Amino acid sequence: PAGGTTAPLTDYAGEYRSPELEVTYRIEPQDQALVLRSRPDDRESFQPAYRDGFRNGGQTLRFTRDQKGRVTGFRVFAGRARDVRFERAPITATRAPR
């Protein structure tokens, strides 16, 4: 894949919550990219840039992993917003992002 990322895109799929922003986003793999859904109809596509890193213009998602290699969250870097943390939500029944 582009940018040297070797992890399957399905590793990143799930819901992520930012305690700071009090929002939940859903990440879904689509083709060779990740789609961030902030609302049911709001979607942004992020292309692989490097291992655990994806870009969309001036925005970067940098995923974090635990010691066992499981994705635990991501950080957003976009303009003046830097290092905004999102934690992976526990896997539950499928529901639309809030």
C-alpha cells in the first residue's frame, strides 16, 4: 500500500471518542483509504501516508497501539489543532456516529 503502511485497514475500523471534544467518530475502511464519519452523511477520506498515519490535505490521523499491537486510538493534527486524542470505544452493536 501507499506510504509504506502494512497493517490491514480493518485494524483501524471502529468508533473513537474524544473526551476533550465530547464527540464520537467512526472509522471505516473503503478501497485503499480510511473514511472518517463524523455524522451519518459527513465523510472524509484519508489516504495512507506512513505506518499508522493517514492524511487528507492538511489533516493527519496518527493511530496509537498498545504493547500487543492493537489499535487503541488516534490523534488528530489539523492546522492549529494538534494532538487531539481519540480513544477507541469498546466494540458494541453497530450504531451511527453521534
